[in-house]
Amino acid sequence: MCRSIKTLREPFTPQVTDTDIEAAALQYVRKISGFRAPAAHNAAAFEAAVAAVTEATRTLLDQLVVRGGGSSAADRPATAATGRG
């Protein structure tokens, strides 16, 4: 997988921002598609994929329960889990 995508769950990253999530989603889509920047005729598909991966990542992080890592995502307010709020 892409080495520039960092782990976004506790305890590796105590607070995750929207920027962190969007950057990881962009790197993932770049890796999968093989394009750093898509051609104009693929831009909409590329941007839609980044948005979908971003939302899926937010959902995943909000629902993860990390054992032995202190509080779980379910115990934290949404702003702590995703940096939103």
C-alpha cells in the first residue's frame, strides 16, 4: 500500500483532522488509479472516489473500538474522533 498514508487511529494518532482523512483518501485513490492527477475526462470520477473514501474513512474511525488503548471511538465525542465540530 502507499507508504505516505499514515495510521489514523488511536494510539498512533490521538486526534485526527478532516485534512488527515482527506489526505489519506487522496493518496489511496492515487495509488489505486495510478494517476497523481487525472485527465479532465476522469476528474469527476477521481473526485467522487476521493469523497467516497473520505466518508468511508470517517465512518470507520468513528466506529472503531481500540482495546486497551484507553477510550474507544464510541466513548469520545465526534469532534475528538474526526476533528470535526
